[in-house]
Amino acid sequence: QVRLVESGGGLVQPGGSLRLSCAASGISFSIYTMGWYRQAPGKARELVARITRGSSINYVDSVKGRFTISRDNAKNTVYLQMNNLKPEDTAVYYCNANWAPNSFAPSVYDYWGQGTQVTVSS
């Protein structure tokens, strides 16, 4: 059984920091691309950051310079360090595990966590 369990969300003031964690089980974690997505009320889910099995990283433009994604394959965990948080970062943040045979192939396995709420407000 595949499980992705997020933690670390909460309420923070603008300018503050949070660190999200996603612990994975039931998958060969090191071969998966791991991502963080978010969904704000009334908006579509969007990719925030992604780290491939080769540790290539990309971010959505709005978080560049503020958020950092990392992974620890020994702990089967992916992290999202969020600094200088803004009210527009308020959303439910979801962890995603995705596997495809290569970067040109469609996804074969795609798993989601249950989400963790991040609220940035004074």
C-alpha cells in the first residue's frame, strides 16, 4: 500500500517560515520524481516545486528564491522549506510521487498525499 503523509503545515505570519515534510512508504522512493503542489480556494492545483530521481529541480516562478525542495532517499522523505511566506502562498499543499520510464514517457505511477494546510496571515 502506497502512503504519502505530509506534515508541517500551519498558520504563520507574513515573512515567516515553514518546513513541510512528506514521508513515503510502499514505493521505491529513490526512483520517483517527488513534487509539491498547492491548491488555493477557487483555484486550480498548481505545481510548486519538483525534484527528479536525478535531483534536477524546478520551481514555479512565484516561489523562486523563497522555497527550497530537497529529498532524503535514506528516509524516504521529501521536504519543502518555505521562507518569506506571503498571504498568496495560502493553500493546501500536496505531496506527489510520480514515475515514468523516461522524461519523454507518460506517467505510469502517480500518487498523492492527503494535503496539509498552510495559512499565511497576520
